[in-house]
Amino acid sequence: MRRFDPDEAWETLRRASQEFNVKVRELAVAVVELLARAPAPQPDGDRTIHPSGSARRAAEQLLLAFESRPDDEAGLRRL
């Protein structure tokens, strides 16, 4: 899987969020949980983010796209 700079990571999350119609924050937490294979650490405070089933499925699709063609962005264009 290729690495992203912060701006590129944000743009990728934002675009995938729109494509899959899920909130960016839920998608981001779902990606972290999928990669870590554990619940994502949550900030202290009132809001705990629980990714929906749709966000989890979107995270799986996003990671599959990156794993299928790590040397280019063709996988993202298929989303």
C-alpha cells in the first residue's frame, strides 16, 4: 500500500466519503480500525465516533483499491 502526504490523504478521504455517501469522520475511523484490527482510540470528550456499516464497507473498498494497484491511482478512479 502506498503512503500519502496529509493533503493527499485528506482529499482521498473526502472524495471517498462523497462517493460512498458516508461522513468523513466515520470513514476515517473505519479505515483506522480496519488497518489496526482494533477499535480506534477516541478523543476525550462527549463524542465517540462509531462508524456505520456503510462506513465500514466504504473503508474496505477504499483499502482494496489501494492494495490492488499500489503504484498508481487507477484503483481510486474505479471507486
